Amino acid sequence: MGVLVLLNALATRLLFVLHSLVGVWRVTEVKKEPRYWLLALLNLLLFLETALTLKFKRGRGYKWFSPAIFLYLITIVPSLWLLEMHHETQYCSVQSEGMSKNTSRKDNFNQTLTSNEQTSGANDLIETAQGFVNNLSTVCEKVWTLGLHQTFLLMLIIGRWLLPIGGGITRDQLSQLLLIFVGTAADILEFTSETLEEQNVRKSPTLVYAILALWTWSMLQFPLDLAVQHVMCPLSETSRGFPGLFFCQYRADLWNIGISVFIQDGPFLIVRLILMIYFKVINQMLVFFAVKNFLVVVLQLYRLVVLALGVRTSLRSRLEGPKREHNFPGQSSEMRRSPGVWDSDPQEGLAIPLGASSITSHSIP
């Protein structure tokens, strides 16, 4: 079991490094400057985290937080920023796409002829790899950027699944977390692809920076596991009254509400309203998702009110219990129990409901 944990930890982090290197490679291809390969040095942080995790945690994760996911965000997000800010990555004419397809077919045909003529297996493998890289280079930049966004979100979900879980989360909670990540990733991908494709948005660099900053802000929820953490409240917390009991009992629910209102649906709604009202960008999908964000925020706030009222009702019922005992001081401690509890009569050995003082043991047939 320990060997499998180590293999999962190493394989997942290797996938993170390879994907981040693909992003750096695309940046150097687009910018035509080798100095952008320096972004690959960010992977040294991931290597350091891997060494520390293997040494001190034996490959297992940490409680409430995943450093590997967080460092993966640090390695890949700068590359995606540079690709999105590069103006040419957003336009892809039909002619260029057709040329890419024709070039791809021609290269495939040449590779077939070459592979038939070659006698060495090593040379065939090198030729095939070169042709594959050449075909990838002819793909439209817009397709490359969207593909990196899509694979980035998939890597977050698959990587969180493959990473060994720590002591603060169970497998059932991990499955809940992954389901949350799937829905979150779909919303984030739709937000970036919908807003950054608008021509009016591209004409305003400030708006592009704001959208990318908001996209980065929404990514910070992936390294955290608090959305599924259920902690038993100690008596010291429940005795503090409403704030202590509320924040302790519904910690996971409050985290989900905070993510929706302050990290995802709330900011997404504000950006979409700005696009529709100020920049006059109105289309069917934009209106639909703006209404969806509004409904989610309202429903989350409604749930917050429901949870608060439930805790207040529970505290009120606890306070009314001692008042009833004070109003009936002549009753014994057994008679002051709740009327739904049953006990046995010491004389007859029969079970009678406590709290019904008018019923005696000899009245039971």
C-alpha cells in the first residue's frame, strides 16, 4: 500500500510538470523568444514540495490544503496569462485552419512514405515524433489556447483524484469534492471562453486583465478541501452561543456559500453585468448565464438565512428547558424529563411514559 501511495504521488506531480512545460513551450512558440523558457524554473517549487512530502508525509496529502495543486497553479497560470494576452491567439481564419489540415495530411503522407523506406526502428520513431510536433505547430493558436484551458481544468480534477488523500478527508468526502470540482470547472471554462472571445472585450486591455485576474482568483478554491470537511463541535464551542455554534456546526456549508458568493458566481455575475450594461455586449448565452449566477447567489443567501434560523431555534429550545424546570420545582428529576422518553416502573416492571403524572403503575391492566 505504501508503494502505491508513492507511485500515485510521483505520477501525479509528473503529469503536472509535463503539462506546465507544454504551456511554456506554447508561450515560446507564440512570442518567438527563448527567454520565456525561464518560466519552466517554477517547476522547481513543485520538485521541492515533492521531496518534502515524500520525506515527512510518505507521499500522503495534508489536511485541508493541497500544496501540489497550489504549486501546479503557480506553474501553469502565468503561461495561460501570456497566451491570452497575445493578440494573435484569439483570431483564427478559416483559411489558416484549412492550411493546417492540408499541411497535416501532407506531413502524414510523407511520414508514411518515409517510414516505409526506413529500415531502422529508431529512425522511424524519431521521424514520427518530428512529424507529430510539426503537425501540432500548425494548429491554430486559438485552438491551442482553448485546449490548454480545457486540459488544465481536467488535470486539476484528475490530479486531485490521483493524489493520495491525507488524514483530514475520507474517500466519501473526496468523491463529493471531485463532483464539486467538475461543476466548478465547467462554469469557469464557460466564463473565460465566453467573455474573452468578444471583440469588444479584446479592445479593452484593462477588461481583459480584470477577467484574467478574476479567473485566477476563482482557481484558488481548488487546493482547499474545506468544502467537504465536517467537524464535530466540542462543548466549549456550543456553549458560546449563536456565533460559536453556527460557525462550528455549518463550517462546510458556510465555505460553499462563501465560494459561490465571493469567489465564483458573485464575481462572475458582476463581470457579466458590466459587459451587458457598460460595454453593450448582449447575447443569448451571456444573459442566460448572468441569470444563472444571480439565481445561485440568491439561493445561497437564502440557504444562509435558513441555517441561521435553524441554529437560533435550537438555542431557543435549549434555553426554554431550564425555564420549565424552574417553573415546576416540586417535580422530581425523573419527572422533568421530556414526555416522549420511556422508563420502567420499579414496582410492576412495566414501561410507562415519563412526564404523564396522572398515570400510575396500578392503573395499567
